[in-house]
Amino acid sequence: MPQAECNLAEAISAGDLRTSGGAGNNSPENVIRVAKHLAQGLGYIHEHRYVHFDIKPKNIVRFGIIGGSDKLWKLIDFDAGKF
């Protein structure tokens, strides 16, 4: 049977840290939320022996259901990373 490649991606519904509410909302609760999500993501990739070399606000994006109140901050753009 021939092999096929498949790329799967989530839709970004709320922009990145630089352009969305994350950058302008510096309440303690929001800062903690963003830091927690980023730390969880970095912990996961480091457990898998991967290093992300391009962490910046543009590469921290907010995912979530459009119209929903809960958003999840994620790290993207792993092109510069290294195992």
C-alpha cells in the first residue's frame, strides 16, 4: 500500500501574544496564565529532547474555540529548533 503524508493544523482564533489581548492585558491573572501555558509547552518539548531557538511574542499564539472564553497559549514555529 502506498504511503501518504498528512499535515494537521489547528486554526488560530485569537492572534499572537504581540497583537492580541495577551500583550495589552497585563493583569496578574493573565500574565500567570500565559506563563503557565508557555512553561507547560516548553516542558513538553524539553522532555522530548527538543530545543526551540526562536521564542518571541510572535511565536506565542492563542488558540481556542471562536466565541469561547477559554483560550490556550501555545508555542509555534519550530523551524529553528534542534533535537
